[in-house]
Amino acid sequence: MEIQTHTEKNVVLKRFYPHRQKISLLTYAHGRINVSYNLKEQGHRIWPGMEISGAIERLHDSWNISEIKIMQTPCFQNHNHMLWLHHILELCYYFLPLDNPVPEVYFFLQDYYFIIEKSKKLTPSQQVGLHELCVIRFLTLTGAYHITHIANYISLFNEIAQGFIDFDDTTCIEYYEKKITLLQPAKARTWIMDCLQKHPMIKAFKTVHDLY
């Protein structure tokens, strides 16, 4: 039996409540895992996007979680921010293999939460560009696609992410406005859709039609 510590933050990607007492998590140590919990854990409180901790145990091929604690809940006032967040979570659920550590994606999600929280003063079109850039970065982290034609967008994401971390709110917005002019929206959207259309479960995606 393998037991994970209580303090690690795990991102809820999907919940199966009320049909099943189960959630899909992105963990640092094990990547994406589907974990079951008992009724006393009050599964109705757990929603995608939350960061939770708990005692995660592996018994044979199954994972269980107990002593669940909600560590953070996304509080984006902007409805579009929530749509894009659920899009990223859905991509994580369908693109990441089970039981395979992907620390780079785990840390990407931490950056994503932080970036979106600091982007409130951007215009709606600027926010869309930022979200699409984040989607591109996620897809490149999966290692499933050729990145030759959008390699400059990876550098752009890294520069913008660092700017949001290093600068105060006003300065990071000015920095973003200068950098985002390098993003070609049509080219970015075409590349994203080409990637998504190649996924065998594309018909199960619920967020794509709302955003592209």
C-alpha cells in the first residue's frame, strides 16, 4: 500500500458525483489519477478547479482518498475566466495518461492560476489571447505535437508568465500589452484546433465549442 502525504496540493480535474464517489486529480507525485472516497467525505463540496489535500492510498490498481481538505477554490469573477479554466482542466483530463507523473504540467497549472488572477484588468480580447497562449503551452507540454511553427509562442508564454510573477499589477499589464502583439490569433487558434481535432476523444470535449 502506497500512502501520499496530506500536505501536497492536488488539482481536481473532474468529478463524477453524484453518479460515483470518485474524482480525477492531477497530483505532483503520480500525475493524473482517479480516486475514490467514502460518503462521509461529502463529495458534493468538491468541484473541478479546487486544490485539495488528503491521505491518498493505493491498493493494487485503485486509489482512495480520505481526510479531504479544500485548500483553495478558484474565485474568478469573470465568467470567461471560468470557462477557460474548465477548458484547461478538461484538456488535462483527456490528454494526460493515468499514473504518469507530469511535474511540468502540475507547475504549469500553478502558474496558470496565478496569471489569470493577475489579468483582471486586461480587455476581453487580451484575456482571450492570454488563455489561448496558455492552451498552446499546455499542448506543447504533452509532447504529442510538432512545435516547430509555434516555438516562439513557448518563449512568449515563458516571458509573460515571468512578467506576471516579477512585476506589480500595473507593470505586468503594460508588459503583457507589449508582448502579446507578437501573438497571431488566427495562427494560434488554427494550431490549437488542429491539435484538438486529432484527439480520439474530441467528441467528448464539452468546452471546445464555447471558446473557439
